Amino acid sequence: MTSSTTRFDKAYPELGTGRIPVEPYISEQYFERERRYLFPNVWLHVGRVEELAESGAFFVKDLDVPNVSLLLTRDAAGTVFAFHNVCSHRCNRVVRERAGVAKRFSCGFHGWVYGLDGALVGVPDEDQFFDFKRTEHALTPVACETWEGFIFVCLAEQPIESLSSFLGDHFRALEGYPFGRLQACFSWNTEVRCNWKLAQDAFQETYHVPYVHQHSIADALAVNDNPSMHPIACRLSGYHRKVSVAGNPKTVYGNPKAVNDPEMKSYNNPDKPIGSAALRAGIGGSKERFDIEALPAGMNPSNHPDWAFDINGIFPDFYLSLRPNYYQAYNFRPISVDRNRFEGRVYYPKMETAGGRFYQEYMKCMLRDVLLEDWSNLEILQQAIASGAKDEMVFQDNEILLRHSFHEIDNYINARMSETPPVAN
Amino acid sequence: MKPLKGPLPDRFTPLQPWVDAGWALPSESARTDKRHSCEMTEITAFSQAMLARIDDIVEYLNSFSLDEMPADARQLYFLMMSLAEVAPAVELYGQPLVVDGYEYRRFIADEDCSLRPPL
């Protein structure tokens, strides 16, 4: 049953308009299927190449699902590697620091030494081992590829497809976005008592904005003829998804010309005195220019005049929200069926002036507090779903990304299960 | 993290009580804790005192490179960062806490991220 006013159901009829079961959000069995068939097979975002800016730079990334500790390195030739952070001798964690710069890595248990490329290059008391060849005992590599400076890993021994194939056309149309010029990163993390999909869903629709964000950024998304904050465009392609969101460029928070536009020197909104001061202070904070006209074709795909930003959903758990002059990168990492770890990052241009930093700090504090508004509801929501009061949820047309996410995850798991021979008793 | 204590540049001496009250704080986490340890009356008075001079403050601090800011200017800089921290309390919520917000102590700023601006 469709409505004459709905749009996305007609563009993507294969998704249907039916209700969505709550089972994937609360079922231990469903989580076990995700743990076994979904997360080990897909490409997972783990960081930026700028975190490995020089030869010997490394960082450690721990995941809960799959439960692994990964070591990311860059060698002198500039190649980025990922390894299991596990010694080939007796399986100790090789690197305990979170990040740094090193020429080689020495295991603290018995002193085995590995190069930046994972090769075993030193073994104390080596002649006491049997039939020993160093080349057989390198760190275990993990498939690692980059896209536009984002580092992805795949834990499968043989990835089903390359990162490029996995990301597909949707992401080729975003190439050229100034990721490399937005390198001032602020990040937060928190462990939330709710399912990872429940968390991600809350960031994939704007229906909640007039309610959850009534005190904060609702005005920045308000456009006169769109009181319910409907997305202005939606594009689904394969696993991945996006919506475009309109905004009010005259607000402090939604201002696409901040930092660049000298007219902001006289900005004054009496309701936002600190924000107005920050916007004035930010002018000239960076020499970089961020022009809407220079953005790649994949952004604002409907060329809507009120466009503010695009929400990109990268399968299965990576959220990338792109504005002309900054972007947010969030991951919703599963821990268990009712726990997830949120890793939130926002990337701005590097500022060269104190005034620029003041503007950036204002924007960052606003964003962080808006995130606190989002997260407050989710633990209560998880408990309410788990009570069993409802078997299904109802998604409206503008919640299409949630519907798409549900179907893509379910389809992916079913496809992998059908490829796997049943376990013999 | 402890607040910095020391003199402000001469022309900003009237703001010295806010340094003495512990608002010159060099990290996001410390500034968040400070905001949530204060009554709204103090936050309002702090923001009004800072806003009265904010365009001057920005002009003065912009005369230094971020890498080579003298100690007294850094005090002023961190007061300005605290003004940004209290902005949501002043402009949005009318209270230090986010209205119906998630517990702020559980939302941990990653101060050690290598991509974070040093100042």
C-alpha cells in the first residue's frame, strides 16, 4: 500500500513498504549470524592514512566483532599494511602502545622482532628451534586497502571482492571530495547498551530532528516548505545508501561559507551571541577554500538549492556525513546483541589562527552535545524492544535508509549462509 | 588536568578573576568537567564577561602564530576555548547539562588522537 505523497517507495519498490521485525535487534541467534557471516566478510573502516603519515608510523585497532587486535603500519615505500597483532611464537600481543613511530616491533614475551612489513627479522636463541625458517613466521597479514585516504580491512582469508568493487559506483562519484584538506580531527567514543543497528538507524533519518534536537540544531535544518525535514534526495546502490538533507545556510551551525566568506565579519544573531562571535572570529582561519561548486557530482545528486549535507551509509556500519567544509565519520561497532561501541569523528580544516580555532571549538562542542541528545534515548529504546511488547516496527517513507539497511544485512547473511556447507554432526 | 594560573596580557586584566576561578583549561575533557561543576549563574557571568571583549580577544590572539603563543596569551586562549565549551549551556539548554542528554562522562573525548589539533 503506497501513498500519493510518498516518493522513495516508488523509486525503490523492491524494498516494499512492510513492517520490520524487531528480532534482528534483540535476538542472540541473529547476532551470532552477524558475527559469523557478516563482519568477517565485509570491508571495515579502521582509520585514515594521515594517522600513518611517515615511514614507521603505526597504530593498533582493536575490534570486538570479529574479536581481533590489528596492527596497522606504513613502510618506507609508503605501503600501508595490516596484520594480526599476534606473535608467531606463542601468540602474545606484539604491540601494546596505541600508536607511534617505530623501525621494528619487538614482542615483550621472548623478544621476537618484526619489520614494518610484518617479516620476522629477529629471534633470540634461534638455533634452539626445529626446522626453523623465519619466512614461515611473519605476522599474519590482514587484507587492507584504502579509498580516498580511508583505511579498510577485511578479516576474511580471501576477501569475496576488492574494496573498489565493494564500494562500487556510489563511492566513485564522491571521489574528489576534499578529505585530504580536512585533517583536524576530533573524536569521541562510548560503549552504549543497545544493538549496533538500533544505534545506526537513529543516525540514518531526519524524522527525529524536530523532536530530539528541538533545543539544538533543528533550526539549522529548517527550511520553510519542509517542516517535517524530509530528505531532498535518496540514492541506494547495492549495499550502500545515501540521503541528502536540506538546511538553513543563515544559521551558525549550518553555515557552508564559514571561515571563507568575509561577509560573516558582521554576523550577529542575538539568540546565538557566542556562535555569532565564533563565526566572525573564524573568517580567514584557514586559507583553504571550500566551494560548493567544486564538490564532486555524487554530492547533492538532485542539485537542490537548499542542500546542506549528505548522509552516506557504507555497509554495514560506517556513517559518513559530508558537508562542503567538514565531515563526520562514525562507526557503530557491535560488541554483543545489546551493546555497541560508538566511535565518532569530525574532520575540519586545520586552522592557522586562534579565531579559527575558536570557531572550530564552538562547532565541535555543539556537535558533541547534539550527539549526547541522540544517544540518550537509545538505551531506553533497547530495553523497550527487549520487553517483547512489539514484534515489529513501522518505517515511513523517509526512513528508507533503515529499511534498506535491514534488507541488505539480512540478504548478505542469507547469501553467505547459503554458500557455507552445513556443519556435519 | 589542572587549570593554568598566571597573568593575562595587560589589556585583559579585568578578566583575571576568571583565570583565578579555574577557567583557563587546556583540554576538552577538563573544560567539560568545569562546565558541569558550575552553577548556571557562574557560567552566565563568565560568558557575559568574555563576550563583552570577544572581538578584541580574537584580534589580539590572531596576532600570534598558534605555535608561538606567549604564556599570557595562552591563558587568554584557553579562556576563549572555555567560552566555546559553555556555548551549548548558554545558547541551547539554559543549564550546564544537555537537556535529556546522555551521561557526558561516558562520552569520552579522545585527547590522544594524533590528528587532533595540538592547541
